Amino acid sequence: MDLYSKEERKESMVELKDNLTGEKWKDEMIQDGICPNCAGTGYQDGEDEIWDEDEQDYVEGNECDGWGLFGCDEGEMTNCSWKEILDYDKKQADRKASVENYDREKAINEISSYVKHMDDPRLVYQQVQIDWPHLGRFERSTIINEGMKRAGLLTSNQE
């Protein structure tokens, strides 16, 4: 089952095409959901000093109002449906590649080799989640446990 319908995908791609400018650098930013007005900083260039209530000081430049019909939230375009769909598709492709390339023994050996060099081995869970996003919690914990045993960080008594 797909999260987005064919109509939603078609509408968002039409919306994207309608908002492309023909300038390569600007179009790449728009496709990635980065505001071309502020180039991702959230502030437009400006020489005027304005009073910022939050900072209780004068600051240079103006907060970005966005690009076209789209707002800007600290450099990210808001309400651009194509960005959500493209991100979703990329995540699904990464998950599929993860499933296809997963080898349990190889994963345990990789964990064993890099966990030894981590400042905080407890963070290995996050790394495994990034490397193999298709794994559930139980499988993830199981291969981490095996990898830490092979690295000499756990003994059978600590289970």
C-alpha cells in the first residue's frame, strides 16, 4: 500500500513543475524544499538593521517571507507537497535496499568492528537503526548483543 495516491502524486508534480524557474541552481533548491530566497538560512540578505523583540537587539537582514506561494521556516519551504512525497519515496527505496543487502553475519561483524571505537557504545543502537532501517527492535537488539559479544564488550553472564 502506498501512502500517497496517484492523484496526489500527479498534483504535487504539476505543482513542482509550475514552480520551477528554469535556473538550475534555483530549481534544485526548490525540488529539495530549500527556500531560494534565503538559501536555507531563514534570513534574507539585507543591510537594514531592524529591532528583534526576541533578541532585544538590532539585527541585520530580514526574516525570510518565503518564495512564491510557499512560506519559509528557517530556510525550509513550507506546504510544498512534492518534498514530502520525494522524501517518502527515498525512504522507501532505502528500506528496500536495506532488505535486499542485509546479511545477518555481515551485520554482526560490522557492529563488532565499529562498536569498539565508539565513545559511547550505547549509541550503536542508533547506528544500526540507520544502517538497517527495516529491522524491528527485537532483531536490532539481537544483532547488537551478538556484535558486542564478538567485540568483547559483553560476556555471557551479562545477558
